Amino acid sequence: MAFDIDMIKKVYASMAERVDKARSITGKPLTLAEKILYSHLWDGSPSKAFTRGKDYVDFAPDRVACQDATAQMALLQFMQAGKPKVAVPTTVHCDHLIQAKSGAAADLKHANDTSSEVFNFLESVSNKYGIGFWKPGAGIIHQVVLENYAFPGGMMIGTDSHTVNAGGLGMVAIGVGGADAVDVMAGMPWELKFPKLIGVRLTGKLSGWTSPKDVILKVAEILTVKGGTGAIVEYFGPGAISMSCTGKGTICNMGAEIGATTSTFGYDDSMERYLRATDRSDVADAANEVKDYLTADAEVYANPEQYFDQVIDINLSELGPLLNGPFTPDLSTSVGKEMTEKAQSNDWPMKVEWGLIGSCTNSSYEDLSRASSIAQQALDKGLKTKAEFGINPGSEQVRYTAERDGILQVFEELDAKIFTNACGPCIGQWARYSDPKNAPKNSIVHSFNRNFAKRADGNPNTHAFVASPEITAAIAIAGRLDFNPMRDTLINENGEEVMLDEPTGWELPPKGFEVKENGYLEPVADGSGVEIKVAKDSERLELLTPFKPIGGSITGAKLLIKAFGKCTTDHISMAGPWLRYRGHLDNISDNTLIGAINAFNKQTNFVKSQLTGEYDAVPATQRAYKAEGIPTVVIGDHNYGEGSSREHAAMQPRHLGVVAVIVKSFARIHETNLKKQGMLGLTFANESDYDLIQEDDTFNFVDINEFAPEKPLTIEVVHKDGSFDTIKVNHTYNASQIEWYNEGSALNLIKKENA
Ligand code: F3S
């Protein structure tokens, strides 16, 4: 049902030959990350050494995982590829669209009532194209992946940034945009810049109140939110071996918060224990046979400075529990005295109103069991929680087993709300306030990964602090940010002073995992007869129509907007309430470029229409051009399209009739996304030509009919007074990307090739 042991054995069968070859080609011992990368090359066996942080390399991932919010557009696009089935094992997980409000049963019913069309669509597409489908309530994508699909030495991609969680089971697992997932599902290679390598040597041993979460909170402090960018973080050393597999998952999960490409750990006993406990003894047996290939060469860990681009040392025996925040996950503060001082001097509210345990970061059986040991003490010692308590188990398997073992009942006795096995408050799906914008200043503590303003409850005044589940439980019970469970006493119902003892818990359930109905739907073997369910009048879903090729003649194109300064994918396709329309290209297109600053008036969403001479919103102006069949051009500054890999930022302008985006420089992923959608992503040959562009300009692409690799294009920019400038623009299209342009999109080309 769940995993594909034959696929895993195939990966292992070729691993030795590929890794040995990579070792001889590079002429050095290999890190684990390199072993996984070199054994997943699209071209098979390695034939050359790649330069870290420089070379772009085509890979062949083993799996794809999609969550419900991002899966909508990914699957709509995949449907365009004309393939009968996905090319690699793929799963879809319904976890983001479920609000936390009243408790699991009522909240799940509400989600099924309000988002049934999205769930039904995802279920029917999954069934048709051979994709495993995890129903709402089945669990959070990354917990379910860890329990069912992750395997040591594997490579996977997922349409969610915390896909990296699977590094806890020794994978190279990377979060990507929908367009990348579509490529892999359609049988195309997946391109990645060969990452740099950061080694984290863990010595000592965790004890007392310190947990794996504190390791990553410490790493976040050291590297900051940008420090891992473009790198794979590899953890090793005796401290790594001493931690549980799900604890390793927690550490890898929050690698996303330091910007790392991914994080991973070498295969060890904790992973073997976890594989066997989750009913995958055959994977453990197969992994044991290639054990040496599932961790770095001994020489690497003996002299890490020689083989990693950066090495960080953390002694777990000296590490104490941390609280990171507010508003950023890298602002680290030790629990107790340091937090007391910092909270006082920064005026952070000392009273804690909520303690939330869950999210893909910390929702394992071990997490719940350790936090419940603190909750149990509160009951035993006559304490009531001062803050409210909310729990989101990571999966139905975790929930069912935790309930069987009495863990959830302990929280419930403390009046905790047990929410659905889903993301809930972690993604803002938390009905905490009726008017979050005007809600009061307050503090909350949670075991999640992100704590940006408004992330959990929409209230810009909520100060969210990230901590381990056990510290979250202790602080919720105390109701104070400055509480130090290692030193401070609490007054119980009888007026007595009591202290909390150190947390205890089980790494894995002593009686084994159990689940009655895990929420998984296996796709039918032949999906050709499965009908895809999309209502004609749906405002959230719309089947895609293939883009028509722009063609070899572009004249009379009008300027839509000359964007000034930073223009990220969020400026191009805003998130927030617009996420509701992720699966409806036309509806979401009403947010196109509404965050971009117009260079001529420095306002957002206010541009001049050359049709009327009037100023209006960008989408309305563009729709008017489209109605007249007039092509348009977007001009941008440096690093245009930075931020995320959101494919909507390319699809929307394309859908609305923009033919070219001409900028000083691109964020590479967005540039590729524009190419995939069959439009022109161009850069000024002379950056200063940006200054030549005026508000009423018209663009003639003089030699677009000679579009060829490495040949700059010429554009005539005609100004209002009839004068014109002829400018050169560069591009990075290779021959096959020009084919995407000629066919209207990469998917059109795939479809043509499959026909
Ligand atoms: Fe969900 Fe939050 Fe993880 S949104 S996937 S629980 S980061």
C-alpha cells in the first residue's frame, strides 16, 4: 500500500556503483549528501565532478509529495501533460485546509463542508493518475511521509518547504514549487544547483529539559534565517546517533527556517528502529545491506573541515532549552533568566495565553508522550494550566496510538483542545479571533517552526515563541514566558509550592503503533475511466486551457507596469486571502502584480492605461488590453521574482496576456517558471536601459523570429512623442526552452511528445 519496496531496492542496487564512481571522479571521500546526490543523477552513473554552489545539475528524484493547497495548481498542470499516470510514486495530502476551532470532529466536518470541492478534485485526479491520496484528517504531510515513505539514501521533492523533514530518515528531501513537481511527475529531470555543504558536528548527549528542537533552535541562532541558503546541512557525530529518528526529523524540518536546501542525517540504529516500528522491516533490511553508502565516508566525519564548506560544533551536554522569537525563528533566548531580562526590556507580554503542540515539526508520538509527562505532573501535583492548550497530532496513526496509550486523555484532563491531525494554527487556520487585525498584544508559545507576525492567528500583535513540546507544555501550565521549569516553583490548588520534574517519554510506542482507518486511498490500477470533478461555476477550481504560443512576431506591445525596486513573487501573486483561489487561474489573476510599485508614481496597483489614459488597478488595466488583443510587457528591477517558487507568479501574467518580462536581473527560479509557461523572460543588456522606459511606451520585438540560444534580442522602444530607442536584451533560453516558447509552454511540448 504505502511504500514501494521494489523502487527502494532499485535505488540501493545502483547506489554502490554510482557512489564508488563519484568517489573516484571527485578524488575524495564523500559526505552523505554527495552520495545521495551523485546516486540520483538524471543521466545515471556520474561522469564528472560538480562544483558545489555553481553547477546546475539534473536529478531524478524517487518520490513526489504534494499538500492540498499547492497540489491544486500542480495537478491542474500535470493534467495538461497528457500522461496516463505519474512517472514517479507521488502522494497528495489534505492537511492545510482544515481550521482549528472547536476540536477535531467538528473542525474536520467543517473543512469537509467548506472545501469538499477541492478535496474531491484532488481525490479524483489522484485516483486517475495513480497518485496515493491521504484524506483530510489523515495527518500532516511530513509526518505521514516520515511514517510511510521516507527511506535512507532516497531523494524526494515536495510542494511544501518543510518536505525537508524527511531528512530525519536519511533522505535528501527538498521543498519545491508546483512547476518542478509537475516536471518530475511528468517524467522530466529536476534541476538543482549542486548545493554547498554545511556539517554540524553534535557531541555530548541531550538530557533533562533539552530536546532535539533545541538543537535546531541553536543552529538557527548561529546561522540565522539566511545562513543555510543554497546548502545541505549534514548532522553527524555521537550526539546525532543518540537522538531518535523523529527528533532528527524535527531538526531537519526547521532547516527550512535557516534557508537550507535540505538537511540530513546518516543511517543509524534510531532510523532502523523507526522503520521497524512503522511496519517497514523490509526497508530496514534493505538499508542494512548498503549501510556504508547511507552515511558519509569515515574520513569525512573525522576531518569535516576538509570536506564541508562550513562546520558548526554543538555540544548537546551543554545545550539548554531555548525559546526562539518573537516574529522570527532565529532570535534565540535561553529559558529562564535570559528570557526574563529580554522580555522585560523588549516589553514582550509576560503572560502566555496559549500553548500549542503540533505541526509537522513536533507532532510525533515521542513529542506527545514527552509533553504529556509534563501535563500528567500538573494533574498529579494539583496544578491547572494558566494558558489554554491546543494539540494537533501529526497523523491518525500517532493520534490513534496516543489515544490508546492514554496520552491524549492526559491533555484533555487539563482542558486541552485536541484539534484535527492537520496543520491548523501553524498555517493560520486558527479561528482564534473574529477580528484578528484589532486583537490585543499577547504572547503564545508553540512547538511549530514559523513564528512570523500573523502566521498563526492573523493578529499582528501576537508574540509567538517557538519551543520544544515539553517546554511549551511547561510554559502553558505556568502561563508565563519567564518561567524556568528547572528552577521555578508553581503554587498548586492547595497553596503549596511544587516543581515540575524533567520530562520523560517513549521514543516509540511500547505496544507498537496502531491505527484503525489511516485515511489513505490507493488509486485504481487503471484510471482511464475516472472522471475529474470540477464544477463549472466553481470559484476555487478551474481546469486549465493550454496556452497558445506567443509566436514569432510581437509588435505594438504596451507597457503594463515598470516595477520599481523589490518585486518578489508575493508582489506578483499575493498570498493571504488569495490562496483560496490557487486552483482557479482566472480568479487568482485578479491579484496579478498588485504588490508591485509603479516606477512612475511609486504607488502599488495603480498604473496608466494607454487605452484610456486613465489610472487603474494592474489586473483591470491588463484585462482591458487582453480584451483588445494587445500584448503587454512588464519591466522590472534587480532580482525580479525572488521569494518563492510559486508558479502562479508566472502563470497569471501569461494567462492575462503579458508576453515578456524585461528586467535588470531575475531570481533564477522565477525566470525558469516564465520559460516553462512559454513567455519571454529577458534581461537588459545595458542595465541603464531600464531608465529609458517611459510610461506610454510601445515595444516592437524586431528579431523575435530569429530567437536562438545565446543570441540577444533587439527591441524597439517607441515613446509617446514618436521618438524611439533600440535596445538589446539578453536571455538564457537553451534550444529546448526555445521549443517551450514555440509550443506555448513546456507542458504543451510534453503533451505533443506524448501524442
Ligand atoms: Fe503544515 Fe505548518 Fe508544516 S503549515 S506542513 S504544519 S509548517
